[in-house]
Amino acid sequence: MGWQRAAIAGVGVSRQGKLPGETPNSLAAEAFAAALADAGISRDEVDGLLTMPGTTSPEGPKHYLALGELLGINPRLTGSLSMGGATACVLIQQAALAIDAGMASVVACVFGDTAK
């Protein structure tokens, strides 16, 4: 086995609770900004975006498009997945595989929801 080429460099969370006026994407953007700060990188370094749309997100499978636009990024690797309780792990796995294959160097894995 060779050296690992991928690592989780930053983690961010949004506020939680009753948040009138917030959307799944506004909370995802909050978590994204916190993760960048935790990792010490700028959003210009992010060249991959993998998302889980959440249960209340109206964009469905095209969630990554709306979120990418809100975040002000134009990644070369994108996608949205919904795989139940396994989604977070699968997003991280897909990010690591993409980095290992040279398809991206910094991939954000993002989830936001406003479920009751």
C-alpha cells in the first residue's frame, strides 16, 4: 500500500434548532464557511463539491448546482448523492477516490437541512 493522498482537513457545522428564515442551502453555506476556516483554506482552493440534498431541499439531484452558485465556487468535480444513513461516508469515500485519481485536490462534502 502506498501513502494516503486524502485527508479530512476541516470540519464545520451550522447552527441547529428552530431557525426561521433559514434554508437547507443557507445552513450548508454556514457549515462550509466553518469548515474552510477550520482547515485554513480559502474557497478558491475548493475544486470539488459533493452534496447530500437533504430532506427539504427543493433542488433534488441538482442540489450541487444551486449550492455551488451560492458558495461562489465553480468546481470541476461535482455531484449530489442520497443514500440514506450511508451518505456522509459515501461522500467522503467519493472525495478520497477523486483526489487519489487526480480529479480534484480539495473536495467539500456538504449537507444542510431544515427538517423539523
